[in-house]
Amino acid sequence: MLTLSYGQAVVIGVILVLWLAAAGWAVVTGLQLRQRATFATSQADRLSLLLESAPALPLVVKADGRIEAPARLADWLGLSRLPNFLSDLSGEGIGLAPDDASALVGDVGAAQKSGRSFARAFRVQGSSRTLLVRGAQAASGLAASGAVILWVFDATESQAEIGRLGVDLAKLRRDYDALTALIEAAPVPMWHRGADLRLTLVNSAYARAVEATTAEDAVLRGLELVEIASGQSPVAAAAAAREAGKPAERSVPATINGQRKMMRIVDVPLGDSGVAGYALDIDALDQAQGALRRFIKTQRDTLDQLSASVAQFGVDRTLVFCNLPFQRLFSLKPEWVASSQDFDRVLDKMREAGRVPEARDFPAWKKERRGWFTPTGGPSEESWLVPGGMHLRVVAQPLPDGGLLLIFEDRTEQAQLASARDTLLRVRTATFDNLFEAMGVFEADGRLHLWNNRFQQTWGFEESFLATHPRVDKLAEAAAAMLTNPSRAALIRELVRSATQERKQRSGRLALKDGRHFEFAAVPLPDGNALFTMLDITDSRKVERMLRDRAEALETSDKVKTAFVANMSYELRTPLTSIAGFAEMLDKGYAGKMEPLGHDYVKAILQAVERLGGLVDNVLDLTQEGSSVVPMERAPVDLTMLARAVATEVESRAKAAKIDFAVDVHASAGIIEGDARRLRQVLNHLLDNALRYTPAKGRVLIHASGNEKRALLVVSDNGPGMDTAAQTRALDRFSRAMTSRSAESSVGLGLPLARQFVEAHSGTLTLVSEPGEGTAVSVELPR
């Protein structure tokens, strides 16, 4: 038997203790490991379930490119099985696209080297699936080996939703941009206030209105568009609108771009977003409304001044307005009109005034008139014959707003005038047909419109031909056959054309083959037509011919008379010259010494010869027809000296006749161009005439004066004067002044000769005389 020492037993005991302890530790540790394994298994199962139900699948990429991932990833990629390497995730028409696979490999390599995470979206070939990959370096356990873990999300639905949201977002962004641009481009000021009611946004129109440099400047400075109005500030008004929860409007004055205007401010509450607002310029609207009110007032004032009666009914068929003539026509009182009477009541009132037609069924008649309110394509018009013989023209005009406008026009006078006009037309027609003249009226286009019986009878036209209203050229062609000279028919056409188109009156004469002569004329009428008249002047033509023959005979006789007087005057000069010569020889003693009585006889002979010679000269001057044939000399003549010289010559004769002779000659008489001898004869004739017919103790005046344009010579007396007939005879040639103004008689040649000489100087001689008041002869001579 083996015996152990103490030391060995101790060692063995220690070993057994240690072994027991190790066994216990092993049992305890085994139990713990078992417990941990069970927990790990449960955790692994739970994690596996979580991974299976997770929206993302893990994909571990090792350093050598190998991959580990759930089999479900192969289904997502459309692969039959999951490949070993990352680069093999792309196949022919399946898996990732080659470019996407290369990009994924590149992202993984970058993550392995730099530890940078990444995210990338891929589309699976052959399907509509979208995968979102998020990668990062693996956790510490796998990071040492250079592994990268990828989380693969199936983002098909979310990507589609994102796409839809992107489209909506783009639309909203476009709408927002458009709305922003619209607000910015709006011509009216617009703004937004935040929750604290401070300005947060304004448009350019607002900035211009408050004279800010930019919209941001207006917001920064808090410039308000309007001042405090009615004790309420703009912020308070916005707060009131927000509290009320609905838009609020108010009209307040504001200074916009330096001009005072009336603005309508609208505040729109936007809930928690604040309050928006905009301002409308109603200044023009306010002015337009004021102008409309003034226009309506002016229109009603104008309607009151019209002669026509006007009434307006509203859409509710009540009387809105009627002018004064309407009230007077239908005997309506102002207070009754102001009480807004309806249409039927107004008709009843009109009937009471006796201003509507008699109707057997008046209610039915009123019902028909109510139809005026319904538009039927235009106004309705009626003619009313009311009791008392009054004629009313009624116009009913439906208004666009459903109302009615009635116009009553009193046509009584027009009806009477129309009746009178018809009577006048009948009278005119009867007068027209019974005139002695042939008359026709041509229209503006040259067509015959009217004619009388004399016109038809003169030309012998058939009634059927005139009834066609022929044109003037056709009428002239038919009339040519009746004229002595057929070509003269064109004159008819020319005269009518001149009267209708040129509006000129012309006349002429036509001779017919039957010996009749007509004087015709075309006269333009106010209505554009032309009146063609023909007057039978056959008898007057015969009388005219007879008068013309007689005038020619008288003219021949006058020429013979004038030639006889001239010849006789020249013939008288020869014996007068001989008598004067022999008388002068006797007076000078060539025939021997004569007794004093003989000298007196010779002087009497010489005076008689001188007077007879003067008469012969006067007769010769009168035989000169017209002032243009009077022999004249043109030279400057001093009328002042001439008048004084003539006055000196006749002064002794006036004294001998015991006549007061006055001379009033002014230097203003001046100088004219003329014949001094003829002008002297004028004064001598006038003075001789005045002295001859002025009785003793009478008065004769010679006056001379002038101005820049003419000279004036006047010879007057206070003798018995002349009546009108005597004045006419005094100025006629060869008339004898059969007056008793002097014991002497005279052939009266002085005044006619004086007038003839004055007219030869382009002057005028005027005789003014009244019986018992004397005579004054004035002569005006141009410079």
C-alpha cells in the first residue's frame, strides 16, 4: 500500500481543492454562458426579426470587396442570389446600372480610406424600384478590418412621394413667384403686417406712395401710407380687422406722391400670419360720382326746360322723375309726384286729367301699356288723340336696368300745320298749273320733278312722256325738233346743270318754229333743285322791234338836227364877223366922221354882235355830245385868282342892278388841273344866271374853298327859287326857263353848259332851290 507523506497529501489536497474550485467555477461560468447564450440567441432572434421587418437592409463590405447581406437584398436588386463581391451587384438588365455600381464602389472605397459617410440613390434595372444607400465606416469590431456597412432603403414610394412633393413644391414656388411678381407689379399699394402688426413686406407702389427709396427702406423706417383718420391709426384699424376676423374697409385721405387723394383702405386678416392690406385710389371715382350727380342734376334741369314731357320709372315701376312740362300736361302736383307713385296710379292720374285716349276697357288698356317695361327690340311709339283734339306722340323706351322712360310730345300744332301744309300744297298746285309762265322743277340729278300745264302745252309733250320724269338731256333732245335753231336745245341742259350743280342763275332766249319767242331762266332752289321758267315774249319782241326802229329813226333825226345846228352856227359866224368888222371900221371913222348918235348906234350893233356870238358859241358847245368830246386844255388853274377875277368883272353889273354882291373866296380853293377858259365860263354862266333872276336889293354870293381832295365853288342867290319841274328844265339842253324871275326871257343855256363843262373836268354840279327861298349851285372839282 502506497503511503503518502504529509507534504504530498497537502499538495494533493490543494490540487483537489483547486480542482473542485475550478469545477465549481466551470459550472458557474457554464451556467452564466448558457444564460448569456440563451439571451444572445433571443437577442439574435429579435434582431433578426427587426432586420427582417426593418425598412433598411444592412450590407457589409469587407476590405477585400466581399459582401454580406440578407437574402432579401437580392430580391430588391432583381437578382436570383446575392453575389460575393460589391462590383457584381450589376448584371445584364438586372441589378444596379453599371454606372451606379461603379459609383457605389467608388463611394465605398472613399469611405474605407477616409471614413467619410455618403448617401446615394439608385434605380434598379428592369423595375421601378428606387434604392437609397447610406454608407459609413463599420463599427469598431469591423473597422479594424476596413469594412464598410451600407444601409439600403427601399425608397420607391417615398421617392415617388418626394417627386410629387417636388412637383407640388415647384408649382407652389412658381405660384409664389407669380403672386410675388403680381403684387410687386400691382399699381396699387399693398403691404403685409406680422403678428405684431408691424410692416414686414410692401410692394414698389407702396414705396413710391410714401416716397421711400426702396420697399425695404419703407419697411425699415415703418412708413405708414395714411395718417390717423377718425381717431384710428392704421395699426389700430388692422387690429380691429383681425379681431373681427373679416376684411375691413375704410375711406381716408392720404398724400400720395405729393398729391392729396381719397383712398379706400382694405385690411384682410390672415390668422396667425398677420394682416395684409391694399389701398385703392378712389379720388377719380369720387370725382366721377360727383360729376355723375351733377350730370343727373343738369340733365333734370335741362329736361325741365324742354317743351316735351318726360317721365322716368324705376325697376320697381315707381315714378322716379318727371319734368315740369309733364307735371303741367297731366296736372300733377309736386307733392304727389314726390311720393313715388307706381305706373298704374300715374296712368289713372293721366286719365283723370283727360290726357289718354278713350278706351272701352281701361284696365286692359293699362295692362297693354305695362308691356312697355319689357324690351322688344327697341322703343315703342304711339299717337294719342285725346279729348279736346290734342294730338300726343308717345315714345316708351325700356331702360337697361329694367326701368322705363316715357316721352310725350304735343303734336297738336304740328297736326294743324300739316293740315295747313296740305291745303297750301293744293293751293300751290292749283296756282302752279294756272300760271301764265311755263314752269318745271328739275331735281339735283337733272330729272324733271314737277311741271305745270303751261309747260306741257308750250312744248306739246305727251303726259305719258312727262310722267316718266325724263332727264334734262332727254327733254332737250325732244325739244330740239321744235326750235328754230335745234342746236340751241343744248342751252336748256347747260342752264339746268348750272342751277343744280354750280348753284348759279342763268337766263336766255329761244325761238320756236311757229314764230313764238320765249325768255327762259334756270333758278337754283334752296332744296338743291332748280326752277326752269319760260315766258312768252312774242308780243313784247314785236313791240321791242318797233321801239328799236323808232329809236334808230330818232337817233338819225337827232344826228341830222345836231349837224344842222352846228352848220347853222358856223354859217352864222360869217355874217356876224362881217357885221362886227364893218361896225368897228365905222366906229373908228374909216368911213368918215360920224355924229355922236351914230357912235351910239355902232356900239349897240357891236354889243348885239357880241351877244349873238356868245349865243352861237353856247349852241356849238351844247351840240357836243358828252363831256369826252368837249375841247379841253389841261393846265394848272388857280381857282382863287380865277374866282376873284370873275367876281371883279361882274361887280359893276351887280351895282347897276342894285344887287348886294358878296365875295367869299378862300386860299384853300387852291390849284387844280383843268381848262381855265371853260372854268371861267362856268362861273360866268352861274353868276349871269344868279344876277339875271335876282330882283333889286337882292343878294348874290360867290364862295370858293377846298381841301386836299377837291375844290368847291358855290354861287347862291335869294331870288324867287324854282320848283322841281323848273329845276329839271333848267338843267336840260335847249329848254326855255319859263319863269317870271326877271322881266327878261332866256333860252336857259347857262346851267346846262356849266354842268357840261364841270363834268368834262370829272366834277359834279348840284342845283338846290326852293320856291321863295332862292337858289344855290355848288360845283365840286377833283384835284
